[in-house]
Amino acid sequence: MIGHELGGRYQIIERIGGGGMALVYRAQDILLNRNVAIKVLRQQFVNDEEFIRRFRREAQSAASLSHPNIVSVYDVGQEGDVHYIVMEYIEGRNLNEIIKERAPLQVDEAVRIASQIADALDHAHTNHIIHRDIKPHNILIGRNGWVKVTDFGIARAVSSTTITQTGSVIGSVHYFSPEHAKGVTTGEKSDLYSLGIVLYQMLTGRLPFLGESPISVALKHLQEHFDEPRSVNPMIPQSVENIILKSMRKNPGERYESAKEMLRDLETSLLPERRTENKLTFVEDEDEDSTRVVPAIKPQNRQNSGGSKLSRDDQGSDERQKQKSNKKPTGNKTKLWVGITLIVIVAMLGIAWYVNKLVTVEEVKVPNVLNMSIEQATEELSKVGIVVGNVAQVYKEGVDEGIVYEQSKSEGTAVKEGSSIDLTVSTAKELPQMPMLMGGTYTYEEAVAQLEQLGVSKDRIRKDEENSDKDTGEVIGQTPDANATFNPDTDQIILKVSKGPANIKMPKLEGLTQAAAVKAIEDAGLKLAKDGIKQKSSYDKPSGEVMEQWPYAPGGDVAPGSEVTIFVSSGYPSEAIEYTFEVPVVPSTDGQKSKIHIIYGDARGENQDWGTRTITKPQYISVDLVLAPNKDGYVYVNRDGALTDTYKVSYIDAKQGTVPQPSLPVTNPTPDESNNDPNGNNGDNNSGNNDQNPPDTGMVNKSKITGRLAKADMKGSKHHN
């Protein structure tokens, strides 16, 4: 069934319980996205048409109940030969498990639980539905302590044939009412009798009637009295004992009239004025079917107690009797009386012998039946005429299931033939259920503490860590699964623990624009910190470009969701000066090509490459500089691979407008030079620079140009060769 989608709607997840009639699964309601419990009828009942009809009818009746203390029935259906009931899923444990774990319960807790059960029964009885199988197994206690009664209507669907077919129903005989045990029609008061037994068991930790077989237990419900609760647990108030005594009367007429009346009694039972109330007493009427002792009829004295004498007529009659008795009997009468006397004597001797035979019972020796199975022990005892009495089934460490480890009379004890002895047999160890440790319920440390309380040694708890979107340290998986039975003494427990989300590589944000950097942060699963964009001036980064990223360097491991701050350039500082310096350059030979390479430095950095230009005549080249109060600018001019000129541009001069500007000496070219200019100039020696320093008239040779440049350099710049 696990993984099967029942009715096209319910995805079966796991088996969480079961009884003699049905198996119970936890499932996911795909349509409403909620957990549900699904009870599936066992296969041996699917061909019993009468059973199926009653099963569905009663389940549908239970679905009509709506009460906070009753498990809601959502749906009833059939898929092929699978008959199922969909119910409310309660996360918690049943009352039977709680009783086994820590009974006797505190009085106030037991009364609170019984009150909620009585409230549920009152609602059901008002709607003409009788449970008929009230027992701790059918009482669920949620994690919040709220009580839920389940299996309404299911008990009614049990036919007489199932009494011996299912262990679940046989187990219920301990909670049967006397009328239920008789097989007669049961009513609302049968549920109250069963509730009284549940309350008895919660407060004493044991059942009122035990026996070696279901039949013997049923007979005890009919014939025997139970040990009163306060004789077992003196801490029970008299008011609460009175509730148990009244609800468990064998005569239904002496029980509570309704569940509502019992509920009212429970709700007030712990009031101070009621705790010490008088014990309830009942008139013990004998059952008409019980054995009665009838006293013998004694002969009346012929003389009254006052000693008065007989009347005259009586005296006369007496005299006549005496006269008759004084007459001598005839011979025949004598023989008759002798014969009768002999017959009476023989009969009396026979009766005495028979009675003596019945009364006198031979003694036998009790054999040793320890370490035998219950079947072997029964056979061994029967060989010597001893019968098995009560058989208690109690787990004992080191003793296999079904083996006798205690007998009420020791080996060799002399007992009458036909006597009974009680045996104690070991049962299988009742294994606890694995608690739900995952799903946000426990951290690893809390889960280990929970398991240690169940008896699991810490060295058998293994921790497996893996990345997930859950908080670090949270349990995200477990083996065995929740609600599965396990042996705390031998099983290894595996807890899968979250290490948190897996780390990611920090992207490089420096050099990106602000918008591109923000997108890169989001794409990587990171977050921009609050006020995470900082503006910062820069000489070497253009405005809008990311200069720095903090606190994670590019390529480093970062947890998803971490916050990042970026520093974005706001451009040059306010005190910076952008200045264009006109650099004069001349070819090595006028009219021939020279390659000019310019290197400059300013606030943006040292030895920056402006580039290379080929010239054939003197001209100016514009170089853009950025100057700072603590950083002047400079320009290096290389011609054909050799440094020819160096110019310094002072921040102060640029700010004041007093930067010396070297002049460019030029000459008019000859016609040949004009016509053969390799740069394609039309004879203008100031090509590209007509707006500055108009050319002189006349011819100028190379030495003259160089000299004038040198003089200009000496006026406004240092010249380094």
C-alpha cells in the first residue's frame, strides 16, 4: 500500500498502526493538502457481504458526529476489494501506550481524560450511536494533551464470527460489560461500564479482571467482584472511587443513567468538599441463576418452649400409641423389619463409602515446569492431575517469549489432585515507537536527549551532516522512521543533521557598473546589505564603476543569503583639476617621418601611455591631465625611441592659469616640400594647429626650431636629456 494513491486522492505514506480488523496508514490528501489517517479493512473480511454492509453503514453514521473529542471521519470508499475509511490524523499516542509507560496516572490527569471521553460519549449517545469498544487503544492523546475517541461505529460492525477471528476484538474482552459478555443487546450503559474500566486502569495500572482465556475473563465480568480501586491505590479520592464503583455495576440499572450524568460527576469529583465523601453502598441482590443454599427443615418440638403439657386428646392418643407399641409383633412383621433394617444398613454403608470416595482426594507432587513453553507446562501438570490456573504474561529480560519462568507452587510441593497453580510466562519485549525528530521539531542535541530517555545509548546514535535550506543543527532525517518500532538496546539510530545551505563562490564585482554589480549579487543568491552602496571619489575609476567589495573577496566561499556592500566611484574629487597641455613636437628632419611616443603621469597614476603619432613637421599634441593638490603632472616626449623633452605641469599653475606654454617655431616649406609632404599637408607647417601660434614668415631650419623649443622649455619647463 505504501506509495499507492487510493481513490485517486490519498497518497499512502506509511503504516502507523493496525488491529485485528483493519490496518491504519498515514496518507496525504492531495486535494486538500493535509495529512489524514486511512483505515483499510483486512483482506479476510472483504468477502463477508453482511460485514461490509454494516461496516460502511456504521462508518457513515460515525461521519455524522462532530465533536472536539471525537476523531472526525472525512470519507468512506472502496477501490476494487479495498474498503477504507478516511479519518482525521492525530499526531500523538494512544492511551494504552501512556498507561503502560507511566501508570498509575495522576488523579487529576485521569479524571481530565475520562471527562473528555464521557463528553464524546454523550454526543454520540445523543445521536443514537453506541461505541461498544471503549478501551485505551481507541483513545488518542494529541501532543497538546487533547483527547480524541476513535473507531466510532467500527465496533458495531463486528459480527459474532469476528469475536474469535481477530486478536483485537478478543483483547477487548477485558473492557466488556456483563451484558456484552452474555451476548445480549448492549446499550449506552455498556459504554459507561467500559469507561469505568478505563478509569480503573489509569488509576491502578492494572485491569479489574484477568484470566487465562477470553471466556474466563468474560465469566468474571458476570460473576466475580473486582479489587476496589482504593485497595490498590490509596491515593485515589473516595469521590473518584465512587464513580468507578457506580459505572462498573453488573446490573445496568445501578449504573449512571447517561454519559452526561457521569460527566457531571467527574467534573465535580475533585472539589475539596467531595474528596472525602462517604463510600457508595449497593444492595447486593443475588442473581436468579446463581447457586443457592436452602436450609434443612427442622422437626417441631412436641412441647412448646413454655413447657406447657399436651392436651387430653393428645394424651389419650399417645396412650393408644403406647398400647399399640407394647403389643408383641407377629413373626412375619419381625422378619420384615429385620430385612428393612439390613437394607438400610447396607445402603448407609454404600453411601458412606461413596461419600468417602468423593471427599478423600489423593495428594500429588508439583513438578518443575520452569523454562518450558506454556503448552509443555500444561501437559506436564496434567500428567499428575494438576490444572493451570491464571497465566500472567509479563516480559522478563533474558527469557524467550512464551517460556514459563515462575510457578505459584514450587517443585515438590504436595497438593490435592485437581488443584491449580498459576504460571508466569514471558512475552516479547514491547518495543517503543520511534519519536518524530525531524521537520523542525528537534535540534541534534535535543533529539539525542529524547533518545537517551528511551534508553538508547549515545554511542549508537550516528550523526550524518549535509547541506540543506534548514537551520544549521536541525534534524532533517532519521532512521528508523517516525512511529516505527525499534529496540533501544540494539538498534543503531541515524540522525541526518543540516549543515545549513551550501557555500557559493563570491563573484568579482570590482570594475562593474553599479547596476551590473547589484544584479551579480542577486544572481549569486546573496543580498545587498542595508545602505550597501557607498559613494567614494577616485582619480583612477570613472564615475559609476565599482571600486571595492566588502566583506568578501572575489572567489571566496560565502554562505547563501550573506550581505554584501559595494563602493562605487563618484568621479574625481572636487579639488581635482582637469587640464589639457599642448605638447610641441618636431620631426628629426623637416619633411621626413618621425615617430613620437608620449608618456605622462598625473593624479591617476605614473607612466601612463598616451600613445604614438608619426609626424613630418612641427605641431602640437594635446595631452589631458588630472592634477591634485599633492600631485603635479608631467609629460615625456620620445622621438624615434629616444627621450627628447620633459614637461612639468604644476597643480598651482594650472589652478592659477599660469602654466607656461612652450611655443612652436615653424618655417614656410619650400615648394618641393609643400608638394612632397608625406603627410598630405598642403604646405601648412601648422597642420592641425592653426589656432595656436601662427607660423613665422621665412625659412626655418632644424637647428633653429630645436633651439627655439629649447628656449621655450627653459622658460616654462625643465628639460632633461
